[in-house]
Amino acid sequence: MTSSTDMSFLQLISSVREAGYLLLSMWPGQQGQKANLSVTQKGDGSLVSAADMASNDVLTKAIRSLYPSDFIFSEEIASDPATVLASKRVWIIDPLDGTSAFLEGRDDFSVLVGLSVDHRPAAGLLFLPARNQMLSAETGKGAFLNGAPIRVSDATEPRPHHVYVRRFSSKAPELESPMMDSGLALAKVACGELDGAMIKMTTHREWDIAAPMAILREAGATVTDERGLEIPLGTGGINFEYFVASNGRVHQSLLEIIP
């Protein structure tokens, strides 16, 4: 990326922080917080609140200003899948990943902003506002947590309680980690705290995985579907059943414990 793009990316990081701090101002976990979050349920059963929409406004305004020619594919904006697929550069965003966690006052919600270029992950930002943790990555430049380089674990076998499993039961329950929101879990894989993560794509969509994919790959992770195949981004839909991320060394072992 050019130096001007680098500056735009730094500005985008600031906007992601702004969106996260806005979420904190509305977070029920904040002592004394009384915000009216106007919670409603979507057709797929997931929740959306005023906090989701407020964060979405901050992010979309920033991206439109910094990258006016790029397409925005947000969880909170209706998009035609064909238009997403036809776009060369797509910003894929989840303005509040873990709405249920947020509403329950838990601290494992996040802001996700990923860039797909030619259907491959090119950049990612994953911000956990309540933990003040910003993960960032650009292709070929490494992955970082609050500015410090991060790397996946060096485990050669999946360790007990070090594999995140979501929406299904694996063949090796002794490996499964405690439950948490998926954004935090994928951040932990990138940082080496977990050896891998497996998500059955029942309610998860591209906006849940785009930012983590870029960060994971730059941290040295292997990311595939359940067949061990590369996952395309910016397609406007999901054509695989499981999202699998690992430190690479244990990847085949994880594929083998999918039912």
C-alpha cells in the first residue's frame, strides 16, 4: 500500500476507536449506564440495537470519506450480493460484533472492519473497546495488538481447552475452550492464546470473519473451510459450512474433529 493509503488506514483506526468508545458510552456493563438501546430482533433471530446503528454511522462515514471509491458491505446495511461480488474493493464491517454480549454487560464484544481486495483479505481491524485492545493488520505488514507484533501459538498438537468451538459439538470436547464471543476467540488465536477456532456458519456471515481473517493470516495462521480450502471474501454470501482457523501446525487435527 502507498504512504497515502497508510495515512488513510491510520485515520480509519482512529474512527474504529471512536466507534468503540461510542459503544462504551452506551454499554450496560458501564457502571450507572442507563442508555435506551431500542433493541429489536432481525429475521434470523439476531439482535440489533441503537448501539449497533450508532457505531455503523461512524464507520460508514469514515470509510466513505477515506475510501470514496470502495464498496461498503455492512451487517446493518441491506446490500445486493451480486453488487458485492462484482466489487474489487469491499469494506466488510460489523459495527457491533456480539450484540447479545454487549446487551448482557459482558466485555467480549467488538468492532470489526475488514477489507477484501479481489476477494482476498487485505486488511483488518478488530477492536475490543471494553478491553482497550486494538488488533490490526495489512497484507505483508504483520499483525499487531495495540502496536505490538503478535503471532499464533507454536503448539504442535491442539492443547486441552485451547480450541474455540462455536455452534456445534466437536469429536474432541476435551479440547474445547470456555465460551466467549467469536471476535475475542479469533483475536486469541491470532495472539497465540488459543491454538485454533472452529465456527459452524449458521448465523455468522462475512462481516464476522473478514477482519479476523486478515489479522489471523498476518499473524501466521492457517484459515480454511471444513475441506481445507481457502475462503473467498467479498462474495456477498457464504458457500461453506465451517470456518476453521489455527496456528497451522494443528490445522489437520482440527479438520478431523469436525463431525
